[in-house]
Amino acid sequence: MKLLRFGPAGAEKPGMLDDAGVLRDLSGVVDDIAGGVLSDAGLAKLRALDPENLPAVTGDPRLGPCVGDIGKFCCIGLNYSDHAKESGLPEPDHPILFMKANSAIVGPNDDVVMPRGSTKTDWEVELGVVIGTTAKYVSEADALDHVAGYCVVNDVSERHFQTGLTGQWTKGKSCDTFGPTGPWLVTRDEVGDPQTLEMSLDVNGHRMQTGNTSTMIFTVAEIIAHLSSLFTLHPGDVISTGTPPGVGMGIKPDPVYLKKGDMMELTIAGLGKQRQMVGEDS
């Protein structure tokens, strides 16, 4: 299934994309794509519906983040071997964890707004993992059973804020609009193996990132097992699992960063596309 949320920011309704690509309104069935709806039982209830019996949504509504009421927004750094190489950094022995503020979360096609003083805002296409059932001390073998589904995330990053200001990476990762999420949550049964997904990102029509989740240093299952050994993962938590090579910071000899008016387009096979115009805070 492809689940999504549509409507004005802060007032999104739950929806489903049927096999013909028609957006169907789920607000008569569930309040949101969140919490218990993400469990195996909750998803089975939605899967049993006949989309033809759900209202079709007309027009071209805004798409919101594909998950509502996200609890934790966990991010994994340097998780692609080829990205670590372009960054000139050794592969980590354990997943590098940082948190992204939930206030950064926006819809997949909302504008990305560079904060005041930004000179090094960068792009990062990433596979997002949405937790569906509570995970604590889970094994790698059982880890994927706790996944509701997957989505596209743009882990937008301000590199000076990230590395040039005293503190942790969170400073450069948490600016408003720096977490486009969606367009859809694609349930794990439809995705299958999350370690075989092609991904790409274009800026102004030029291909900047091309990658495949097969080059992850730590697989989705390894990440979930590791994080669940540190703290409980709850339904609606999102894990952004790292980016392949081709970020602006890694361009040699001179890095390239986003500027006002740029257009980013992101794709992960089977998970849909994002498209963001870059603006700047006044």
C-alpha cells in the first residue's frame, strides 16, 4: 500500500493511493497515518478496504509528510561506503546517530527555506524507515518485522552550522523545512528487500546523486537492532538511514551549495518523488 497525507499544513487528512494512482480519502476510516494505524493490525485493516468504496480526492492537493505525529526523527550519518570515501572520513565502527528536530519536517514538495546566514545548505537523498510496532532489544533477524514501511527523506543540511559552530551535527540538520518526508509511506510488504533500492537526486535538472541502498555500511536491520539496544523505538518514529555520494560538500575542488531558486528532485525506486524549490528566510 501507498499511504499519504494531504491538505493544508497542520490540517492534513489521511489518504491512500490506489493501483490506478487515484488518491482516496481515508478520513472516514482513520484519523491519521500515525500511531496504531502503523501496526500490522492497523495496516491489515486498511489493506482489507476496497479503494473503490473510498472517496476520490479531486484536484491537486498539497501532500504533507506521509506520517503524522512523528515521535523521534533519528538520522544515521556516513552510512554509505562511497559517501564516507568522498567525505574523506573512515567508515564508522557503529552507526553514527544524530537527531533532527521534528519542527524541520515538511511535505515532500514544500519549499526548503535556507535560514538567515546560510552559505552552505546541502542536499541528501535518504531512505526513511517508519517504525510500526514498538522495538526494544530486537535482533537483526526480527528487526524488519517492526517496520511499517519506507519513504523518501531529504536530509537537508547546512554544513557550516553542522561543522563550523560549536556543538553537534543537529545544529545544521534541524533548521525549519530541512526534513521533507514522503510523498508516500510504502508498506514493507510492497517494498520487499530495502537493501536493493536505486536512489537519485537532481539539482536544476542535473544529476548530483546516484546510489543504491546496497552500499549501506549498516543495513536497515542492523540500524534498528542497534538503536533499539539504546532506546525504545515507537510507532511513528522515523529513521533516515544515510545518503549516497554526490552531496554538494563532496564536490572537488570546489564544493557547490544550494541557492535561492534552485530546484531539487529526489527519487527512490518504488517510493515516489520529491520536488522542492529553494528559498531563503528574510
